[in-house]
Amino acid sequence: MLELGERLTIENTSEMRDTIQALMEQGHRSFLLDCSRIEFVDSQGIGTLVSNWLSLKKRGGKMELLTPSVRLQEVLRLVGMQKVIESFDDIAQALRAF
């Protein structure tokens, strides 16, 4: 599980992308992102989530969101991704989905 900070913006998306890419190179294919602390998200943040999701899907992997903040849920809904990237409010339920 990767815990994301309060901001998912252009200033910090490269760190998330690099971390996920490094873990994929090590063979990891399933990621649960703890999104409970996200208070602000910009287009670069959403773009990074989507590109990581696509990259994992192409490699047979999976990315899910744990307890996405209200703000993140709103943005995902606006861009039509709330039905594509699975999200869970309960960690046990999220882990069972893997």
C-alpha cells in the first residue's frame, strides 16, 4: 500500500510515478493507494493516476484507491474515472478485490 499526501498535483506526481515505476520494475503488479489525505488534486494528478492505472493494466496489474477523499471522488466523477479505477472505503474489502 502506498500512502499519498495531501496534494496530488504537478509538484509531486513525478515522485508517485517514479515510485510506482520502480516497484513495477521489481515485479510488483498490484497497488493499493491510500488517498484519504488528499485535499487538493489538479489535472496533472488525475493524469498521473490514469497513466499509472493504464500502465499497470497493460502489464496485467491492478491499481485501486483506498478511502479516496471527497475532493478526489468529485474530480474522478467529473472526468468519468470513478467507474474505471476501483475505490474502497474498507481495507479488508480492497485487499479481497486483489
